[in-house]
Amino acid sequence: MTLRLQNRIGAGKEAASATFEVRSPSDGELIAIAPRSGAAEIARAVEAASAAFPRWRDTPAPARGELLLRAGRVLEARKDEIARLMAREMGKRLEEARGDVQEAIDTAAYAATEGRRLFGRTAPSELPNKFGMTVRRPVGVAGVITAWNFPVAVPSWKILPALVCGNTVVWKPAEESPASGDAFAGALEEAGLPAGVLNVVHGADEAGSALVAQAGVDLVSFTGSTEVGRQIAQTAGRTLKRVSLEMGGKNPVIVLPDADLDLAVDGLLWGAFGTAGQRCTATSRLIAVGDVAKELLPRLIERARALRLGDPLDPATEVGPLVSERQLRRVHGFVETAARGPGRPAGPLAGRGDRHRQRGGVRPELVDLHPRRLGGLPRHRAHRRRHHLRQRAHHRRRGAFSLRRRQADRERAPRRRLGPLRVLHRGEDGLRRLLGRLAEGADRQPRLRPYPLG
């Protein structure tokens, strides 16, 4: 059945004069029809969030946490339903989609307990009959813009901490996954979230730009491309809005000569082709040191060729489809570019025409491509020596990295020699930064579990 989505603004739901369709990347089924909103809808949503803010701010933080705990229980009860919707809408394998929803359940439990840990500090004063203290206060209205590849998990990392800290939210879900976003918002509404505290406005670039530019928005939290993130930072900077930007990476895996190659291949396959490679933390560069590439690459190519593409609802499927026909054409074009040069295909010609296409998916291969792209196309580079790895792996325009080495050596030299290199667990690192921005006076960093494995 096709869903007809509406914006959630204040106490009601609103349609828009223009709409867009969302079709399954697996078989083209019409999943949803959503409003194509613009500046007017965003303005009404910000007004509703501003009106709801004083009462929500004055709600005791433990009570706000209890509501989020209830929302987590609603998500748990609807986990399979939302996961199936997600798999149909954006192509994520059902197992991974369940993991996506589980991340939101876990984040709800974590954020709920923060309602009892919004501690302040006291400090001795140098003046007589005076004392000093800090109190955490919410920032105000948070504008949230999220991507389609984790349509429930990533919004939960942003929205739930914002809510427990006393902020109200205007959220624009990704254009490719509005139904999953609506299901997440529905769980919060079912848990008893007051009207206007979370407002959901569907749309594309026009809605996102309007949200960033709105004078009533105090903070912008964004997940998406580096290019758009830069534009948001510039726009927000002109009005002194706080920003939290979670952007893309060009993430390498370094395989040293003494690595456990079975472990390395397993890690590379999951890192490169999990969620069809459509993750900001996906492995997109393989740096092989010394002669290890001679044995590693044939193993990796053989395993990659054997991955089963297909329907994300089929338990036997190992790689689901790319999110849209546009994304498929884009990634397929990268493969063809690599086959022609100047890119260097690894092993047998990577990406030979239509035999690598299958119902919205693209056969995963190893391709030497410089741009950061979502789509399971890692490139490889062999290095004879290790001393340039830090500069190569931690290039300022690229992402974080991981290291494959024998078990006995993992606690030794690499940590000392490659100390400045770090693995960014996006869920953990992004949520830490966001918590610090959402509540003034925050001076501690909570411990969170790392980025989801699907």
C-alpha cells in the first residue's frame, strides 16, 4: 500500500501543494508520496517549535528522559515493521535495517538516562558572600537535516539528545527515505511527545536551505556531503548559529605485511560493501604495504565477485540495491571511467558494462577512484614502505582509517608510530560533539558504544 505522507507541524499534519514520489530501488514499487515543502512550511514549523519551547524547556529533565524511554519501547515493538519499510524504501538489507532501528532504541535508552545526569558545577568565588555555579540550559530550536543511508539511526543520534536537553526540533528527513523518518517521528508522538516539540517537514534542497537560513533556528545539525556542509557552515556563521556537521570521508584500510589476511578480507568486504557501500564510513581506499597486495587482492576480488546481490528482504541477499536509479547511473559511470582510465581497475576489468547491473544494484569490484562517493567502490594502492602512510591515510580532505595487523602485534608499534591517526566512530564522536552544543555548561564527554555494525 502506498503511504501518503504529510508534514508534522505543531499539533497537526499538513499537506503541501507539490509532492514527490518515493519508489523502491528493488522493483520500482511506489512506496510513498511525500510533500515537497519549501520556505513557507519551514517557517511554520519553526514558529511551532518556538511556541513549544518554553513549556518543554521547563519540563523536568528526568520527565523528558522518561518520555524518550517510552519512545524506545514503541520503537522496539515496531522494530520489524519499520525495518521492512526501510528495506523497501531505500534498499538496505533487512538484517541491516533491523540494526538501524536498534541503534535508535539504544540511543533512546541512553538519552533517557541523560535526563538524570544533566549535572552542573559549583566553584568557589573570590568575592565575599558570593558563590559560583553552572547550570545546563537548552539552546532553543534545533534544525536537523539527515541523510538517507541511516534513516532512523542517525536522526535518533541528533534528535533524542536534543530533546532530552530541552530543545525543540524541526527535522527535514532525506528525500529518499521520508517514510522511514515519518515512522520514527510517529513513535515519538505515540510515546506522548507534546505537539510542536518535534516538527517534521519533508522536501528537498529548498526546504533544507530554508531551515538553515531561518532566523528562529538556534542550532543546525547536518549529516551529508562535505560540499553541502561547507555551505551550511557559511550560512549559519552569518547569523552565529551553532552547527554540528557530520560529513563524508574517504576512508582507507591499511594492510601491513604481517596482517592476518583472512581477517583483513572479512573486514574489507564488510567495510566496502555493507549497506551497498553507501556509508560515510565505508572503506573506499585500500593501502597495501609491501608485497601483501599480491596475495590480498586476488582473495578480495574472488570474495567480492561471489557476493550475492538481490532483494533486500531476501535473507540470502548479501548486497542490496543502490538507493536510486540516479545513484546507480552515477556509480556505474565511475566503474566505466576506471576501466577507460586514468583509474586503474584491480584484477580483471572492473565493471564491464551491463553484466555488473542487477535490479538496481551494481556488482561490487575494486576500482581506483579519487572522489568520495557512496556505492561500494574501494580503490587500492600498494606501498613499498610505511613511513608515508600517515600522510597518505590522513589526508585533510579524506576520512579516518583502520589498520589490519596480526593479533599479537595489535597493542604494540602501530599505536606508537601512527598515534595521530584515529578511527572516527561517527555515532559516538558526532553525538559527543552534539551533546556539547545542545546544553550550555557541558564539560564532560559521555562514553558511547561505537558506530553500528548494521
